[in-house]
Amino acid sequence: MAADEARAGMGAAGAGAAPHGHPAPAIAFLLFGMLFALLLSKAGATTYDYYAALFLFRDLQLMWVIGAGALTGALLIALLRAAGARVWWGGGRVEPAGKPMRRGLLPGALLLGLGWGLAGACPGTVLVMAGEGKTSALWTIAGVGLGTWLYGLLARGRAVEPEATVDNQANAPASAAPPPSPGV
């Protein structure tokens, strides 16, 4: 099966990846990204005041936009699975894979939320804000880059083993060594 996928152009890049150098995925992602940026802008998701109002529970418009996007995505994925849909290039089945719960997920999510609230922008919309000419978004982009770099430093050399997931801790033998601590 792996050999068939490699011949179909889906090799190490994963199921559904286009053959090396094929421009279709890049063009499709660019067009969908531009459409998504336009929708974010029109929905008010690039307005600092909407974020402040959301986090102060004064106006929940942005929460409804986020909720509608999550619901739409979930419904579309369910429809794609039910229809047995295949990727446009490469022919692989559309089959999103779940990820295990990891110990650092909750603290990381809290840190992301704190940064989101303080910056008045989420990592996705900040690029649209910069595209709209909001120069203060550049500080948030720099913060996202710094946070990603710091995470890379902390995670370097610490490959996450299946035993380090929260889901598998209950099944781990009592004599198993605890996962490595995130040294600084």
C-alpha cells in the first residue's frame, strides 16, 4: 500500500499530498487563504475592539463567528467522510486524524489565550490585520515567532513518546520512568 501511495505522489508528505513541484496545492491554498482572509475581515475578526469586547463579555459577535466556523468545519468534514471524498491532487481519502491529549496542552492553551487577549488578535487573524495595514499587528507576529522559537528550544531533543500522552498514563506500567521534564 505504501508503495502505491508513493507512486501516486503521496509519499512522505502524507496522504493527499501533490506530486513534488505540482503547483495545484499551492494555488488552491492561496485562493482559499485569500477567501478566508476576506471573510475574517468582513466578519470583524480583525478589529481589536471586537476582541476586547469578547474577552470582557460585552459583545459576543466574535464568539458566534468562531462557533459558526467550527460548526461549519465539523459538518463539512462529516459530509466529506460520509461521501468517501478524495483529495483533489494525489487521490488520497479525506480522513482527518485525531491527536492524543498531551500534558502541555492545557498550559499551552492558557498561554495562547492570554496572549490572544493581551494582543487583541489571534495568530490566524493577525496576518490579515497586517494585510489590512494595521502595523501594530507586526508586534503580535513577532511575539508568535518568538514563542514558536522558544518552544523549539524547549522541545529540542525531547521527542514525545506515546507513553508521555495523558491518554496512555493510566495504561503505563508502575515501574515506567516518568516523562522528561521541560528543562530550561
